Amino acid sequence: MSFVTTADGVRIFYKDWGPKDAQPVVFHHGWPLSSDDWDAQMLFFVGKGYRVVAHDRRGHGRSSQVGDGHDMDHYAADAAAVVEHLGLRDAVHVGHSTGGGEAARYAARYGQGRVAELVLIGAVPPLMVKTPANPGGTPVEVFDDFRKQLAANRTQFYRDVASGPFYGFNRPGTTASEAVVENWWRQGMTGGAKAHYDGIKAFSETDFTADLKAIAVPTLVLHGDDDQVVPIAASALLSVKLLKNGTLKVYKGYPHGMCTTHADVINADLLDFVRG
């Protein structure tokens, strides 16, 4: 397995597939998952001749289960360590959910000369939690309940999330895929409880407004209008207004985990953007 060690001594696992001289597509995964969540996209893009890279966030997947640094500044710095280690330039960075926040902060702080394009899918920016300045956000009590459930019975909590709102399997007429649920659960349980607990604050309370305003590269914002995890009204619809060069595409009825449930559609749209 391949790892890079960060400045503060954390071992970050990464995958690097495809021709080393091809344009890189870098994937940033969501909470509490790992780079495995991008299997459908990585196999698709490496099959199209691209170099594909994805890492496990600190405390997630196969990366070090450290007890600290579970915040967006460290997440972005860890991503930068992977990119620098591999010498990636002219890369397309694709982030889903929490990974969208990570990718946005990375692009704003470290992307000069390295990021060609950015894609935010079901992403948490600009700010998830409800505040006086963000009245359409999700009440903090919802995230407090996430923490409570995680601490009480993480294995059941993760099964409930995957079999319910994440993929929209709780919607009438929808048939849940047990294999998809098990794969989500597997990824989550591979990571560390402390990282996941702290990560709830990171994805819900980080304000990405300044990051979005600083990003000048073409940015594609993809979101399902039935996203029960990151509601579209308080995320994508606001983010695209803050970006200098943003384009929004909304998918009717698609859930938060649409990269899995509708991989064929998402992959085709990503490819069109990257080639465009």
C-alpha cells in the first residue's frame, strides 16, 4: 500500500492509478468513508486514460487513526501533501459531501498552478449549520444527535444512515441494495470513532464562504434535489452564487449518494466537464 507522511507525522493512504503523464483526476471522499467510495468513478476514468488519485482522510480508511487534526485546515493540508508528493499539476479535483469542503479549501489555499478544474458533488459548502447569518442551515441539534448516536452505537448508526437517507433508500417505492449498505458500513467501521466524531463538527460548522469566493477555476456544482443529508437550498444553490466561475447542475429526485446510485449518469457528466 502507498502512504505519504504529513508534516505532523500522520500516514495518509492513497491510490494512484493510470498513466503518470496523463491528466490527473483527484477524488476527495465524504464522511465517514474512504477512497473506496470512489471505485465507480476511478475505474471509469482510468479506463478513459486518465490518472486517478484518491486518499483516505486522516482517521478514515487505512490512514493513521490519530486523535487530533480532524478539521478542514488539516484535511486540506493532508490533501496537499498527497498532491505534492505525487507532483500533480493541471488536476481536476472532485469532492463529495465533506470531501467537497476539503476540495474547496484545498483549491483556495493550495491550488494555484495545480488545480485546473473543481467539481463539488452533494457538497457541504458554504455552511451547513444554522446560524443567524445562515438561517436556512440545519439546526446544530441535528449534528448533536449525530454525535450522540455515534458515541452510543456507531455500528448501528452507520447501518441506519446507509440504509436510510444517504442513498434515499427510505423513500417510498425504493428498493435498498444490501450490498451498497454493507459497503458503506464497511468503509465507515474501518475508520476511527474519534476522527468521525470530530469530523461532524468539521463538516457542519466550517464556513467555506471565503474559500468559494477565492476559487477562480471552472467549478461544476452537482446536487440532487432530494438530498436528505446536505439539503440543496442551503448548499449548492448558495455555493454557485459565490463562485467566480461556477456552473450548477441539479438532478431531479437524486439522493446524497448519487455517485453510487446513479454512477453512469454522474460519470458521463463528469467526463463531459473534464473534456470540455
